[in-house]
Amino acid sequence: MHEAAAIGQFERRLVELGCPAVRLREKVRELAEHYGDLKEAALEEGLTESEAEARAEAELGDSVLLAEYTVAAVRRASWWGRHPVLGFGLLPPLAFIPAWVICSAALVGTCWLLGRMFGSAYQIDEGAARAMTVNPDSFRNFVAPANEALMLVAILLSALVFCWLARHAAVGMKWIWTACLICSVNSLVTYPMIGPGFIGIGFALPSSNWFHAVLPISVALVAFIRQRSTENRLASIPEEKRLNARQKAAGGIFSKQSIYRMPTYWAMAVFAAAVLAIVIFVEVMSAQDKAEHLDLRGRVWPAERAATLRQLGARQSAASESSNPIMIDLKARVNASLLASVDGPANVKDNNLADLPRGIHTFGGVPFDVEGRLQLMGRNLIESGKKFPVIVKHIPILRRCARLHLLHGASAVRTLDKKIARLVLHYADGSQAEIGIMAGQDVLDWWGPIYNTEAGEEHQTTSPGTELAWAGGNPWIKQRAPEFSLRLYRSTFANPRPDLEISSIDYVSTLTDAAPFLVGLTID
Amino acid sequence: MRKSNPNFLNGVPELLVLKLLSRREMYGYEIVKAIKAETHQTLAFGEGCIYPYLHYLAQEKLLSSRRKEVGGRSRNYYQLTRRGAKRLEVLDTDWNRVTSGISLLMRGEHA
């Protein structure tokens, strides 16, 4: 604390107004030197010590007002000081995304550097990375902890940056609290999403990640406590003097009114208004979308689902369209029960076809004998550790036929118009023919919509010989995607050589991402 | 012709400081004394008021400052930058234009 009350009060007011520490020391020192010079000059004129001090203080002017002017000059000189509403009110929510990108880049860079320095044990193996990108669950499990850590660092970083900027521009505690509270609210409703092949930012209502919200508030609290403890060590200022100085400063040099005359102030005001208008517009559109989505989920989709199920029921109870159908007994080739999970994480046991009726039933106008699944491999299953054959050989037929009817499905169908499986027909004369099963044309992913409105362009198969034959559910789909249904398709293929007896058929996977399965085979 | 005159009254301290520092580097107390002496005490103000201006001009890069020890005492000396010199030229021209305009009016040469 300075011996001269004027200098002490000057320093105290600078601290109160949020002057950064380095500048504060420099300014106090400079003013103290000036005071010393004035006092020395007065002493040289023969005044006593106390008279010299009184004269020096008088000549220096109101030190509290001087602090107001000094801080106003600092604010005026910086963009953040001239536009605190924009800088500390509007930018904090936008800063989270770049902060998160910077942190992610730093993490990736660190992994790369560690890999270069200490070998591949510190890097993600290429095979593992590819496996993760085709399996959303294992990818999520891998990314979630890293993403959580990145979010915490990004939240902390953005709060610290705004706190530092507020200190640097000397805008005071008010704007530190504003920026940190906005960062806090933003961290509750914003979250980065990392999935296989995409990165995005999501917004949700405040959830359980309250810890994120505490970080920016803690930053503001630390700044507040530091400022208060510094203030308490300094000389006090009479309230009347403080008030008087504030009033004079409001109309004096570097006043707020002078900022209103700056063109950049108005340019920024227009920009802020535009940002606000965009935010309101997006919010309104999002509210409309939500209302429309609610209507779809509550009214439209259930009605359309019911209509589809009625249609499927009608096709299941109709007389067979097939003349002289022969249901091939697949019992000996079945490699998965209808109760076993088709795909998903290893701990999920109920992502199955338990709802599919067993035995002889008509699906899509053709009778099938359903006993279980002939499951083939797809890359999705290989990489999630499941073991199924790539080929099921020698399904005995021993008959001539004109057509083959399949009741089938596939999991992890991500790319359409790709051959995901084939039927190899072995004829009695030793020749063979092949029938391709195309994603999108003959089969779609077994999880999907059975409604039409906003179901996406690719929610129906395109082959004229294929139709949706059965739809149902299981506990896992109800939990993960309640709007979706399980879907099985009936596909009819013409036998390329109906004049020859088919001795057997091989069901072969082409090892794309998709894992095809067959639950019924009928010929006629 | 410019549409509006510069806010010359607000710019007076800036003009004086830049003018004085265009001659040589000075510290705050010296600048105040020089203003008082050269204006024959016409301009009287709280001496501390010079500092907000000096700090503002320094942050605007019109002035630079450095600590220098003279006669055993360390002082913060301010110097005019190149940008400050350009600013002084503009202010000087504006000031001369305004004062000559006022002089014309005061002498009534347009009457």
C-alpha cells in the first residue's frame, strides 16, 4: 500500500475496475513518481512535509477519477473493451467449437508424436481403427472417454480465454461472470458428437453433465476471490468519492458516450443483431421441426406402421401365390436360433427374431418353413468378434423348379446397390448358376422404418420380385430406435435353368459390411 | 471539403502531447510542466489526467515508452512513433484549418 492516500486509492480503484496486474503496477508506479516530483517541487519552495503532500495531491487531481479515466482508456483501446456485449455475451457459445477442435488436434498430434517417439504401442492400429469405424458401438466405447476429456478441457480453455481477455481489456468482473455463465450454460446444452465417419455438434436440453457447467463458474469464482483479496489489501475509498468520480467519468474523456460515436460500435451492433436474429430464426425453425417430429411420432408414423402391419397380415393369411410350393427343410443348416442376437454388442442378448413365428407360415404370399437363421458373415460381424461361416454349402434341393423364394434379411446394410450375398445353384449335370442378392434391391437393413412419411428415399426395396414380408420388434430395437421395426423380405428369383434338377444350393456371403441371413427357402 | 470538423476540443491534449514528444522523448511530469510553461499556464488541469491520454496513445501505437534512468532516477519516457508522427501531421493540419476559420470569423472578414 502506498504512503500517499491518493496513490493508494488510485491503485484500489484500478483493481476494482479490473485493470490487469502488469499494467496496474506500471501505472501506479508512474503516478507515484509524478506525485513524488510534485512533492519535491513543493518542498523546494519551502513548504512543510504535510503542506507539500497536500499540494501534490491537489495538483495531481482526483485520483479515483484518474483511475476511472485510466481504465476507460484501456477499455477504449481494445476491441474487447469497446464491444463487451458482443465479445463476452455472444462469442462464448461460439468459442466452444474452435476450442474443442484445437484440443482434439492437440490430442491427435500428441498421439502421433508419442507414436513417432515410442513406437506403435502409442498409436491406434490401422486395423483397430477400421474395425471401430464399421462398428458404431465399439467406436463409441473407444471415443466416449476421450471425447469427455476433450470437452472438459475445451470448456475450461474457453472459460480461461474469456477470463484472460476480460482482464486484458479491463472490462471488470461483470463481464468475466457474464462470459463464464454463458460458457457454463453452453456446456450444458452443447456436446460434440463423434461417430464412424462423422463429427458434429449436438444440442440438447440440460442433462446430467452438470460437472461441465461447474468448470466455467469455478474459473469466474477464482478470478473473483483473487480480485477481492487484492482489494482488501489496499486502501479503502470513501463511498462519496467513488460515486462522485463515477458520475464525472460518465461524461468525461473516454466515456461510454464517446464509444457510441465509433463506426465499429454500430457495425458490431448490427452484426450482433444479425447473429441474434439468426439464433432466434434457428430456434423457431428447430421448435417447428420438433413439433412436426412430435406429430410424426405421435400420430403419423403409428398410423402408417399399423397400415403396413395390416397389409403384411393380409399377405400372411392370403392363399399361397405359389403353385405347388416346396418348403426346403433348413433345420440341418441352421446355425443361429431365432432367440440369438443378430448383431450389436456382445452383452446384448435380445436383439433377436423371437417375434418371428416358427414353423410353416405364409410370408409375402409364399409359405416358408422357419426354424432358425442361416447366418453368414459380414465385415461388421467379423470385427465385432462374432463367428459365422462365409458360406453355407450344399443345401439339398434335389428337384427341378422354376422359381426360388427366399425369406431373408441382413444386418449392417450401409451401402445400397452392392451384392451382399449370392446363391450358387448346383445342377445335377454338374453345371452351376449364380443369383446375386443386392442390397437395396432385394433386401434392406433388418432395422428400419415401415412407415413412409419422411422415412428416407431408400426405405423400400426396388426389385419387383421382392416385398416386405414380415415386421416385428424386440426389446433392443424398442430401446434404441423405437420408431424402427425389424424387417424381413420375401425375394423371388427365377431359376436360370428350370429344365435341370438342382442338386444343392450354396448360400455365400460376399463379405461386405452387411451380414446376410436366410430364415426360409421355398421353391416352386 | 470535409463534411464535419474533427472533434478538435477533445483532440487538444492529444495534439499537445504529440507535438511535445515530436521534439524529444519526455516523461509524464516533464510533459505537464512543458504544457504549463509553453502555454503560460493557460491550460490548467489535474496533472494526473495526462496519464490516461499517454496510455491510450501508447496502446494505439502512436507512442512508445521505455524505462530510462536519468540523474539516478528511473522514469517512464515516451517517444513518438512513425504512426504518431503521421497522426500529428493530420491533427496539425486540422487544427490550423479550424483555428484559421475561427480567426476569420472572429475578425469579421466575411461580414
